[in-house]
Amino acid sequence: MNVDIGNALGTTPGLTEDTLERLDGRVADAHERITAGMVDDEFGYASLNLPETADPDAIRAAVAPFDDPHAVLTVGIGGSALGAATLAYALESDVDAYFLDNVDPDHVRALLADLPLEDVVVNVVSRSGTTAETLANFLVVREAMTDAGVDWTERTLVTTGEAGNLRRLAEDHDLPALDVPEGVPGRFSVLSTVGLAVATLQGHDIEAVLAGGRDGMDALSGSLFESPAYAYGATTYALAERGALTNAVMPYAESLETFAEWFAQLWAESLGKDGLGQTPARALGATDQHSQLQLYRAGPPDKLVTLVRPTERATTPIPETELEGLAYLGGSSLGDLLDAEFDATEASLAAAGVPNLRVEIDRVDERNLGELLYGMEAACVLYGELASVSTFTQPAVEWGKNAARGLLGGGEFAEAEAVDDKRELRVESR
Amino acid sequence: MNVDIGNALGTTPGLTEDTLERLDGRVADAHERITAGMVDDEFGYASLNLPETADPDAIRAAVAPFDDPHAVLTVGIGGSALGAATLAYALESDVDAYFLDNVDPDHVRALLADLPLEDVVVNVVSRSGTTAETLANFLVVREAMTDAGVDWTERTLVTTGEAGNLRRLAEDHDLPALDVPEGVPGRFSVLSTVGLAVATLQGHDIEAVLAGGRDGMDALSGSLFESPAYAYGATTYALAERGALTNAVMPYAESLETFAEWFAQLWAESLGKDGLGQTPARALGATDQHSQLQLYRAGPPDKLVTLVRPTERATTPIPETELEGLAYLGGSSLGDLLDAEFDATEASLAAAGVPNLRVEIDRVDERNLGELLYGMEAACVLYGELASVSTFTQPAVEWGKNAARGLLGGGEFAEAEAVDDKRELRVESR
């Protein structure tokens, strides 16, 4: 992974090299704090040790009973699904991966009607074993398997904490079970059992993913000028301080579309607290050049744009054409076109004074993905240190969970009472 | 469609009923301007006449030659794809719809390898007939059809303007062709040939979509307190003026996920200009409660959240369970759970003083979608009037197109030279 922050200099908001040099002292201090947290395996910081602490053998052993599945259906929400989904959508496989990360009745029904349940591995993921959406979906899926004559105990993998409903379920029915790692919030768990079990079932090389993570680990250092992850984290932080409250993340690769969603969770849930934070806006190049670019270039100067791309792509030549005015496309390739669009967007933003950062990996494969995901986690942790926020907690998410649980009669939760305070000003169609 | 703006009162940023009453005079003036534009079929305003001017018979006639296709592959980008995609993803059909709206070589190759090209209708959409991404993709698709022994002239539908490459192609090969409507920017074209041809091929009732559009048209009036679309447009505008520069659009229905993307284009490309505009952030309920909600509730007070839902859903009961602590879920349904999550999020935001708007439709079907899409277009046009921006143009998008074209050797474009101004400050992994 490499990061080019040149187009954050002299923009609005923008930085100077002097600013960055002054900030670099704080980066050194933050790196020291991060390193100490890693050494002690402190809560949250432990995430950055995963490339060394994750156990690929345990993951392979847990999935070994599921011989040659047709598909993997992950039942999980938020960090329990997004890391695995990021790898699944980025890498091609003959084993399809599906994710039930919402409780939409229409969607669940349609998906279950389509899936050959006898050939599917169900991968249910919840640290606590009480996540309402995940457990509700699992109950529905389990019943659908039984209705289809499938023995669910033969087709279910559980990833959960040491205790709780799912752990007991695994013990009672002798299900293969993986441990959610200690000290690792869901949004930082992609390089653990939570993210890698699906990748293993899909036949991907998880050792290479972890090796990429180690590349990212090795690239951390006490200076933003020497560490791509810290260059990204420090620059986004400094831009946010100066008013770039939106970070539009725009990969130029369809395979990285879910990466942008994963990033959005990481960034929003880790840094959005105490009145601080930066809103991740998910975009996709080149598609969104025909849409969001208008706003990024000419709207309020409250943003930065993160352009992400692999430098190697498949070669898909554009055929020569008889069509007038399009001759220039013939002999070129779709990759050339996409890269020209990338350059055009970058220049377009720079010419309008909109800060933009370039993040590049060599290609979309296991190793480079591991490095990219690790790098963004480290960038996020650095940003959190610089902003002095509690990077690894999510009190506002817990608030909403309690309110929903109270509304459903799952206990007494004061949060549920806030629903009665709703102010109405309703305008209806006649 | 109905809109509840009660939770935008007394928040941060926030409004009072007095503010809204004072604003209502400007809404009346803007409505007069909009009505005049519609009467004269002026550029842009003509979009709001589509429920009456679109010709479903012409669309049915154009697609009639394609008997019972297996799938429809739309080749188009931005507004040429998103409207059709919104309907396709919202409504169930036995005819699959695919969209090539990007020039990613890996993605294009993978998609073409999977599709049974002999049973696919290719729907190529570009007003100008010169859009580089669309034409490049079409050339690749056409070659793939030929390579597969398929006569592409028998399987291609063209939707384009009166002149240009695609029009000539249609004439030369006697292809079924539809007209892109005059005076309608791509992002406002869902209720025209551009959005409805795919829906027709998928067997949807496009008369009902247009009837829903007429419902939306009938609901416009000179007061925000009487028109749901204007209530939405005026409130979002007034909140943006007061600092809500991000609008997080969060449908509580998987089927409306693409609607959020369509909305994002409409909002960003129409209103993001002259230093004004509001960044649409796409989210999905309940999934993003486990992610973005942290930021929305506890981050910078620069946002509003738009919660969208159908009030009727499929019934998917949650089975009774032996799992301790989850008994409360049994006997409930996934829909109940999703609605409880909706209420919890709304209350969570309100309790934290974050403005939020509720947009509801009765159910996700043709008629309600037509009304929703029309309503959001009218809301956007009203916002544009109130902000005095040029709602129907997109100069920054054109800038990027010219730059890309120049880079590819498709002509002399001054914009391409900006690429040479790139400032580098590159940080690499060791």
C-alpha cells in the first residue's frame, strides 16, 4: 500500500508541509501509545496484533467438516459481517457468499427461497450471543433448514464469545465453533476468525491475508512521512480539524465497493463521538463521477476525497469501432479508460481546491487486501489518538440496541421510553 | 407518501414552527415558479411532467420484439442506469436485471462470462451517444455477443437522443430505439423511457408507476404544510442553511437500498454547486445502526437523517426458541423487529438532538415507488429554487468528462492539462 497526500496541500481546507511536520511530533507520541497498547494486548489495540495472533489452523479445523459447500450464508450484523463480506466481494470464488445482516422480512424470505439449503454452510456470528437481529435471523434460517429436511446441526458454524446463547448452542449440539478474539471490537475483527472463516470456506489463502496484515504492521513507524497508514490517518485528522467533516471514499474497482462500506463502519463508529468525527461517504469510481463529483467539486468546502485503486487490473481491450467520434477508444482497454477517469477526477478535484488523497495497492489479492485493511485500521487508531476520542467503544450504538430491545419487550430499558417523546408534524398526500 | 418533519423541531441544527411558517411564503413563490416551468415544459422542469408525457405504449412497442428474455443487461452510467436500477432492485421479477455502469475490466469480464448472452436483452442508454464508459462497454459487450454466436442486432435496444452514434447505429441496423425525453436531465429521467424500458422487460406495471407519479404531482401545492414533497424539500433546505450539510438517507428496507443511491445522485448533482449543497450519505436500516448511528448520534452536529420505510411488509414470524434470554423474540416477526429498530433509531437521534425526517410509503410496489421517486424529484427542485442554484445543470461533471476524454486522446480539452499539476507527497511501504 502506498498513500499520496500531495493533493491535500494548499487546498480548502488544506495543509502545508509545515503543518504536517509540526504534526509529526504528535504522530510519534501516538505511535508510542499505540505500540504500548499492542505490547500489552490492551482492549482495542489488540486488534493491531491480529496478523500475529490469529490462528489459521484453528479456522481451517473448524471449517473442515463442511466439505465442498455450494455457498456460505453468514448471519451477523455490523462488524460481524462486513469484514468477511469485504474479502468475499473482493476475491473471486466458486463458493458463493451471502450475508444476512439485516432483518428485512421480504429480503430474508426471498433469499431463503433461492438458496439450496442442503449445500449451504450457515455461519452465525455474534460475540454476545444476544444480538437481536442476528439471533432472530438465525432462528428463521434454522427453521427453514428443518422445513427443508436439512439437519441444521450438520451445517452450522458458530463464531462467538466464551459464554452466551450461541456458545451453549454449540456445546449442546456439538457444533464447530470459533472464538471471537478478546479485546477486538467487531469493526476491527476482519483479520480474525470473524473475517477469515468465510474466506477459508471460499478457498482463499488466509495465510496471505495475514501476511499482508504483517506487511502493514511492519510499515508502522514513528513518522507519518514513513508510514502510509499514518500518513493517511494524520492527514485525514488534520483536514477534519480544519473543516473536512466528510470523507468520500471512492474506490476505482467494483471489487472494492464493499471495502468502502467496511471503511465507513470503521471510520464512523470509531471516530464519531464527543462531537468529533468525519462522515464517510461511500462512492464508486468511475460511476459516481457522473453523480457525486458535481457536489465534491462545487459544493461546500467541507470534504476530502479518498481515491483508492489497484495499479494492476485485468486486460479487457476495447474493440475497434465503426462509430464516428469513438475511434479514439478502439485499441485502448477498459482499464486504461478507468485509469484515465481516475486521473481526471483527481485533477478535477485538485484544480477546484478540494483535498484528495490517493491510496494504491498493487492488485486486488489476498496479500494486498490484508495490508490495505490493516493499514486503514492503523490509520483509524492513529486518528483516534490524535483526536483524543475513545476509538474502541460505541456508546451510541449500545443506546439504540437497548431502546430496540426495550420496545420488543426484551427487558426494562430506560432508552425505550424516549420513543414516547416523538414530535409529530406530519404532511400527507391528499 | 407522507413525511413527518416533527423531529426537525428544536434539534441542532433545528427549526421552529415559526421558521417554517415564515419559509412557507417562499415555498409558495417557488411553487409558482415550478408550475410555470412545468406549463412551458422548460428545461429541467419538464421532468415533473413525465407522469403525463411519458408514453407507455411506445415503450411496450419498442421492447415487444424481445420475447421472454432471461435477463436484461443495461449499459449506461449515472442517470442512464440508476433510475432503472432503483425499480429493478425494489420490485421482484423472474427476469434478472444487470447494470454495466462502470468500466471495471475485471467486473465486465466476470459478468460477461456468467451471462447466457443468447437470452439477454442489451439495453444501451446514452443521450449523447458519446459517453465514453457506456460506448466502450457496449463495444465490449457487442464483441462478446458476436464471439458467442449471438446476432447482437437481434438482442439490442437503444435509448438515445435524436442524433449521435447510437441513433445512427439503430438506424443502420434497424434496432428498436427509444427517445430520451427532451428537457429531462438523466437524474430526473426515471419516469421516462430511460427508467421504464427495463421495468417493462421485467414485467412490471409501468402504468402504475406513472399513476404513482401523478399522485405525487397532484400532491404539490403552494404550502409545505400541505405537500409532503415540499415539506421534505423545504425542511432539508432550511436545515442545510443552518449547518446540516450531510443528509444521511437510511431506508429500512433492503429493496430500497438502490433508491438511496438514486437519491444520492439526484441530491448531489442537482444541489451541489456554488459552494452550496448537502452531501447525501447512503445508509441502510437496521444494518447501519451497528455502524453509522454512532457518528450520527454523537459526531459533529452537521447532519440530518432521513428515515424511509414502507408501512406494510411481508410477515416472517420468528420461531419460538429454547435459547435463554431470547424468548422475547419468539412469536414476534422480523418486520416487528425491523420496525422496533426504526423507532429506536428515530428516538435515539431525537434524544440526542439530531434532526431526523420520516418518509413513509404504504408498501414497496409500482404505484408507491412512482410517488416516492416523483416526490423526491419535486423536493429537490423546490430545494434548488429556495437555494437559487442551477438545479438542472452539472458543470463539474462535464469538466471531468472532458478531462478524461482529453487524456484518452479523444480530442483537445484544456481540462486534461490539469493532470500535470498533480502535487506528489508519496509515502510507501518499505
